Amino acid sequence: MATITNYLVGAVFLVSMVVVAVKAITAMFSYKRRRDLLMRFPQDPAHPLFGHLLDYPGPDEKGLAYQRMQTGKYPRTNLAWMLHTPMVMVTHPDTVKVVLKSSEPKGKRIYNLIRPWVGDGLLTSSGEKWARNRRLLTPAFHFEILKNYIELKNRSADLLLLKFQQAAEKAQPFKVFVNITMFTLDVILKCAMSYETGCQNQGEQHPYVQAVNALSEMMVNRFFRPWLHSDLLFFLTPEGRKFKKHCNYVHKVAEDIIKQRKEKLRTESPVNANKERHHRCMDFLDILLTAHDETGQGLTNAEIRDEVDTFLFEGHDTTASAISWALYSIAEHDEVQQQICEEIDGLMASKTSTDILWEDLSQLPYLTMVIKESLRLHSPVPFIQRELTVDTEIDGKMTPAGTMVNIVIYNAHHNPTIWDDSMKFDPNRFLPENSERRSAYAFVPFSAGPRNCIGQNFAMDEIKIALARILYRFNIRLDPSHKVEKQESIVMRAKDDIHLLVTERHNA
């Protein structure tokens, strides 16, 4: 009996060892295949331990100059190593298109770092959940709904113009990012959430904006310290605990907004609720609370909060960056500012109000070109990341499933093979005759393909209204005593803000 038992134990042990050996050999061949495929991409010599991590100067002007240099050296694609993690960089329309035209999910390497903040909303979700929620939320951005937001955006712009006027009257520099961010937060709260806070009157240090800025900075710092990518380790550090504290605050803001709307819906009679909703139109939060898929299933409480967190961040921070950098470039170029003012003056000549109406938005072709060139030059969203779920051919090279692919939008917008003199601000790049010859994947400020920005039309309307209202009332120029430097984060910021000197053109 003992002999049989020993035999069975030995057999089990032998089989186990064979299974382990087979798995090890399979993993080894898989790793070798993966590495052999990836090593076909061009790349700089990599440090055996750190890869290319130490080559990058940092998320600042030096880092951006390094990115432009690398794009000049590798204008289509290249391989970069973060420690022992390979990432394929795509910067040419042909290679960008391969990735963006697919529905591949966002890369875990970076988007897991933001997940404690925005949860599993449209920005970070993948697969069927992403597809379902995208279908449910798309009606919130139908043009008939966007039209109803124009009035609210103009009223928020009125408050912003008062701040410009105060700067002009006091001959004080106007701090761009600080004030524009308050404006865009006001807009997204009023339009998407029907939520009034008076945030534009709360001064420069609004706690929500402070929390978002801190979270963005900490997330970028964490990305370049791969040893802190583990949540278990990161949240044991002082910075991790601070990150968690800010996350809790922004979650509370979202929860308060949702709670207030739910309470209002609960206490209102169905007839009055329908009348009130019809009067102000269905907003984003209405659709979140009432949407049902083909099976009759609505969004869970957690899903609703994740989408509110996502849209509060994406709906104000990226747009604030876009408006701020547009003002910077306009203030830097007198001839551009003059041409915009002539276009706006011509539009306003036949109007009785200085509001920008829905029908006016299509009557500002030169301003639209200026906005697009600013989005190209400054790239408010500098990069996005996808993770391949299937083997994919990129630039004639088979890229294995599981590979992180970085679509570095800033690099693509400065690719010297597509954009001549890419650091020059030239709105004429977007004249119809120049744009029609250019690939749709050369200019992707809102991403492209099925996972493009769902709110891009909302954002473009807001940018046009803000700039047109400002430039009709005021002349702007850069404060020569203040140095402007870029700081690359989740969005493109200015290190110490942008300061404008303001004078009035037209009285209120």
C-alpha cells in the first residue's frame, strides 16, 4: 500500500513539475516572441535597468523640447522603455490612425493612476461597459441640447468679462488660468448639472479647482516613479494619503450634486418635474439618472458618480487649458488679434446684443482657425494611451497584444514631416484648401475614432463664445514682466499662469 501511495505521490509531483516546466517554457517563448517583435521598432539605446526613463528631462519646457527632438528623429513611431516596460510611441497620421480607429481600451499603465479619482467612467472604462455607457450618454450632446446651453454660457461669460473689466480699470494683470478655470467650472456645473454655486465669485482659490490641480500634478509625478504604480505602496506614502484626501473631496462634490437632483426629483410631482425639465431641457445629469439600455437597465449609483466625476474634470479642465492658451497666442500676435476683432465687429454690427448666439457660431471662420491652431500648438490634452488586446500591425511591424501604445498628441501636432515650422503660430494652416489635403489623424486635439471626446462640440462652442465675448470688449497683450512656461500634466498648464494686460475696446 505504501509503495502505491509513494508511486502516486511521485507521479503527481512529476506531472506538476512537467506542467510548471511547460508553463515556464511557454512564457519564455512568449516573452522572446514579444521582445523580438518590439525590438523591430526604432529606438534610442536603453539603460539596462531604467530604460529611457532617465533620458526624459521632465514634464516642462525642456521635456517638450526633448519630445520634439525625438519626433524629428522618429517621425512615425519608436519604442520607449519605462524600466522594463516597453511602450510604442505613435506620432504620424498613418500610425496614429491604426490605433485611434479601433476601440482598444485605455492603457492601464497610466489610466489606473487616475481611476481612484474618476472611477470607471467613459474616460477609463473598456469593453461592453464603455460601449453601453457611450450609447446611453451620446444623446446628452445632441445639437438640439447643445443649443439650449448657449444662453447659460453667455451668462457665465458675463461674469468673466466683469473680471476683465476690473483688471482694465485697475491696470492690473489679468491671471488667465485662474479665472478661465473658474469660468469653465461654472459652465459645466450650470449646463451639465443645472447646479449653481457662484464659483466665479469665490476668488482664486476654489477648493474644487485646487483639488483637481493637485490631483493632476501628483498623478504625473507618480507616473514617472514606476515603483509607486502599485496602489498598495502609493497610498502608504504621505503623497498617496494626500491624493486620497483630494479624491474624497471631489467625490463628495459629485455626490452632493447627485443627491440634490435626486431629492428634487423625489419631492416634485411627476407633472411639475416634467414641466421643469422641459423648461430647462434635459441635461447630462438628467440623462445619467433616467437612461436605460435595451434591457431596461439603468446606471448604478456608482456608475452615475463615476460619470459625474469624469465630466466635472474633463468638462472644465481641458477647456480651460484650450481657452487660456488661445488667449496667450492671440495676445502674442497683434495681427491675429486685429483680424479676429474685425471679424467679431462685423458680426456684432447687425446685432442688438453682445451675446454669441447659436447661429453666430458658424459665422466666425477666422476665429475657428485660430482656435484650431492654438489646439495644435499647445495641445491641451498632451497624450493618451491605449493597450492592444490583439496583435496589431503598426507601420509594417506586428505589435503583440498587451503592448501599451502612447498617442503623444503634442508630438503628432509638432511632427516636422506634417507641420512645417511647427513652433510657429499660423492659423492659415487651417484654411479649407490647406486642411483638405491633410489627414484627419494629423490633428487630433479631441482624439479621433470611436473613442473620441464625446463633448468636443460642447467644448468648441464654449471656447468660441468665451473668446468672441472677450475680444469684442477688450484688447489684450502679454505682460512683458511675466515669464510664461508650459507645464505638462494631464492637461497642458502654465507653470506660473499667464498674465495679460487688458484695455477696453467697447463699453459694456
